[in-house]
Amino acid sequence: MRKQQLFRGFTLIELLVVISIISLLIAMLLPSVEKARASGEQVFCQANLRQMGVALNSYVSEWDDWIPAYENWYEDHNRTKLKVYADGSWVWKRGYETIGAMMNSYLDAAGDPKADILNTEQGLMCPTFPGQTSPQSWLPPIPDNTSEATHQHRGAYAYNFRFLGSQWFSTGDANSWYYRKMSDISYPSNIISDADNAFSFPETNTPFNYWTVIDRSREYGPDPLPDFRDEIRFPIGERHFQGANVVCLDGHSEWDTQAKWHQGTKAGRPGNDHRWREPNSNYYKYHIDAE
């Protein structure tokens, strides 16, 4: 008579050991998976910024070396000419046509400034951008059109407006509007054009806090904030490994920490002010036509 073969199952102790080993392996693997995902998102974001750099250089080539002012590049702009008076006041002429951000026309294959590519969910959007909701607004966390992203302060990418050129966003006095040409900048590979932005702790004029402009310090001129602090109104981002991707005027992309991008010059330590502006480069004021 053949002996009956007995099959013994796992004991409770053996099951617990196996489960512990599997849990340990998962715990060891998850940080690597998370880091790989974050690295992939950073690369995707850099690709977005490089597209924006290509668009800017295309504009410069087409418009006789002029770098676009922030208002034309990111905001809605108007096809007809401004009426500017000698005292710096200004109005739009009657019958003007409002069109979209000029950057969209250089990102879109058809050249449509209303294409809603810049800073939109369906277009160029940083994959780690958290978006923002507000009890005072029905708007979705991430915008689907460029105009809302800019005017509502809900964009993921922002412009180095203080140096590159600005009009009414900086001041209502047209005598103080300023512009630059690419050929007047000695080291375009140093100068940030666009970058990830960050949450602005100072209050805004809307319920949202992601401006589409960046600035190394809060003030223009003497620098009261030599290093990054929450008081900076237009901070660069911290979404990618506590840092931000940028694209420079020559079209190449870089990454550094938020603190280093905002680092000011101190005794014995060079700062990063040269990445934001060239103090001795030429600039141009708005030309007011004689009546």
C-alpha cells in the first residue's frame, strides 16, 4: 500500500517573513520610481521651455532683432496703434481689434495668436504645476486659455519682464516703457527669458497667485532682498527637486535650485544677478510721435 504524501502549508511566521521582505523591497523601490517620474517631468518641462525659446528667437529674427515686450508676448494685445501723449498717458484708438498673445502665433503651426498654447492644459503646461482653485472663483485649477492664465495669475511659465521689456504692466506712464534688442545683450546665454514660476505669497488682484512674470528681487533698482524669501513678489519656481527650469535668450535650458536662482551678491560670494539682467546693456524708451 502506497504511503499518502502529505503537503504542509506555510506557517504564520513564514508568511509574515515573506510579507516583510516584499514590503521592504517595495519601500526600497518606490523612491527610485518616484525619482524617475520626477526626472521625466523635469525633462518634459525643459522641452516646453525650449519650444518657448525657439519661438522667442523666431520673433527676434522676424522683427529686426527686437525682443518682445511682456505685454505683447504673454498678454492679449491689440492690432491697432496706441495713442500716446507727451505726458505719458495713453489710450487705444477706437475700433481696435484684440488678439491673443504673440507667443501663441509662434508656437502654433498656423500662426494663430488665439491658439491657446501658452500656459494651458492642452498646450504648454509644466506637468508638475499644481494649479489653484479659489472659493471666489468657478474657474478650473489649470486654465484652458492663455488670456485667463495671464490675467488671472494662473500660469505655470513666466517671463523675465524687468529686463527684457515691459509696458503698462510695469507703469502707466508710457515715458517709462522700455525695450531691448538681442544684439545689445553681450551674453544672451546668461540671461533668463522664461522659467517655471512659484506661488506668490504677497496678495494679488485676483484670487490666484501664479504670476506670469518673474523677478530676482521684489524691487527694480537697489536690491533690498539679496536672497530668496517669501516676500519676493514674482518668484521663480521650486517644483523640480526644489528648483526651477529656465530657458535663456540663446535657447538653451538649465536647472538650479530656487534659492540659487534668487541668490544675490554678498562679500566673498558671487550672486546670480547676471542671470537676470545686464546693467550696462542698451535699452530703448517708447517713441512718442509728434503731433
